[in-house]
Amino acid sequence: RASTAPSFKQWYQRRVRGITTALPPNIDITKADLAYGEHMLPKLNRQLQDEALITRQRALNALCDVLHNPEHVSAALKVGMANSLKRLLCDADGTVRWKATEVLFICSNHAIGRDSILQFELIEPISALFDDTHDDARLMSHRAVESVSHTVNGAQGIVNANLIGKLVEKLKTETDEIKEIVLDTLHYCMKVDSEQALGAGAIDVFTTMLHHGTWEIRGKAARDIMDITFPLEGKQAAVKVKCIPVLVTLLADRNFQVRAQAAGALMSIAITTEGKKESIKEGAVEALMKLLAEDEMSDVRLNVIKVNSLANVRLMTVKAITMLAEDPEGRQKLTEIVPILEEITNTGGPMMKKVASTAVKVITWKP
């Protein structure tokens, strides 16, 4: 009787045909394989310096995951990774430049990472990518610089690198996404020094951006006008470039955050006599009175974020009213809203009570 069992050759051929050529599941070929424990970061640092392009790219992709842990950021600095990343910012490959700035952006989200960017003088190499042809590299470079600007030392480092003028120029040409980031960067930097922004003509650019179709950009432009008008030169420049009429228009903007920032900018400008006169002339008193009288709270009681934002609108509005009430003409017009301010004094929070009480005193003051 003949045997029906397959031969070894037949069995082997069947086995080979059943083996798949696909990679194992959960293996990302775009990222470098990580070494175990303390050998991980030194190995990645060596791969960043490798001559093979794919090796550098895979190492950077892996670092984008690894460095979300602040402990790994500290360990990466000890193995000299900052210098490796600094060299990669000038790499011929656009993807490498993009990923190198992304790694630095992730590092800048941690305090030790922001300090290391300042320590290793990485702000200027990162800012060199503001003009990069790779869109993602430009975006990440702006994000990294904006993240560094959140601290006083970081903002001072950006100012010392003379980047304010360059940032202001980017507001004229960049995409809307990058414009928002640049406005945030300038916001933090002008808290440290607003002279460079004034010298670069930022007040003109901000005024132009008040007409932008995106409410985020309108609101941030108004906020930056408030920042730049803290010094006397800024207030004078705002009156000169006809910024006040646009801000008065924004007091009726559909977005409550834009209204709050516009009221804050008017408050800052109206500290000077010239600013008060110009604001009253452009109808700021009437617009602020209308804004204060609006009762939107009943529709948004369940939305805590919006309630807090509307409270900020009211706070900035009362502060601006106080500034304009110091002018005799403004004081005369504002007498009719004293009952509203007195109600706020009795029902508002601690800060609102304080500013409303001050506004009532200024409006009811008799010489």
C-alpha cells in the first residue's frame, strides 16, 4: 500500500508559500529602532550625525516621540544632542530641517528645553528658517520661537537677536496660520521691549490687520496694539496712523474676544489727552456705552468659557470708560450709565467691583 504522506520537499514548498513578506504589525519603518534604557539617546544622537539621509530622518522621527518626556530632554542635552540639532537646521534636505525644528519645538514646551535653546544660542539658527522654502520647516521654526517667548528670558533673547523687525515683516507675507503665531510672539516680546516693534512700523501693520477676515487675527492684532501703546510713543503713533476709528468699529464685532481686545487697546491709547479727544471724536463713548448695556449673560450661563470671556469684555469696557470719563465732554455723556455701573459695583466680582467703583467716582466727580 503506497504512503499518502507528503514528501519533505512538498511540505517545505507549502510552508514557504504560506510565509508573508509583510512587516510585523505595529512596526513603523519611518522611525529608528530604539536602544534599551540609557543607551537610547546616545544611539539616536549618533544616528543624527550619520551620513545616510534615511538614518537621520528616522532618528528625528523617533525623537519627536521620545522628547515629550522632560526627563529625556535632560538626558538628551547631556549627550550633546543640542549641537547635533543645530547642525541639522542647515541640512540640505527639507524634511530633516523640518523635523529638527519640530524636535526643538517639542523641547521648548519644557522649561529645561527653553533654557537649553537660550544656552546653546539656537534662536538665531531657528529664525534662519523663517525664509525656508519648506512650508513645514517655516511653520515649526515660528512655533519654536513663539514657545521660547513665553518666558521673560526667552522674550529677551528674541529681542536681543534683533528678530522683531523680521517678525513684523513676516506679518505682511506669511500664511494666516503663521501670522497668528507671529502675533503671539510679538505679544510676549513687547512686554519686554516695545521699542524695536515701534521702530519697525508694527503699529501700521497691526492697524491693517484689524480689517482681517479671521476673528483670531483681528483679536490678536488689537491685543498687540494694546501692548505696543503702553509707552507714550506708541500712544502717539496709534493716533497718528488713525488706529482709533478701526478700534471703535471693532467694539461692535461679532466675536466677544475681539470686542474685549479692542476695548483694551482704546483704554491704553486714551490715557493721553490726545488719545481721549480722538476717541471721543470717533464715537468711542457711544460705542462703549452700548457695549456695556448689552446683556448677553442670560444666553450663555452654561458655557463657562464664554461667560468668563464676556466678563473680560465688561472689565475692559469699564476701564476704557474710566479713561474717557476724565475728559469733560466724555464725563458729560457717560452720566447716563452710572446706574449700570452702580449695579455692577453691587453684584460683580471683586475686580469688577473695584473698576466699576473707580468709574463711578470719575464720572460723578465735580470740580
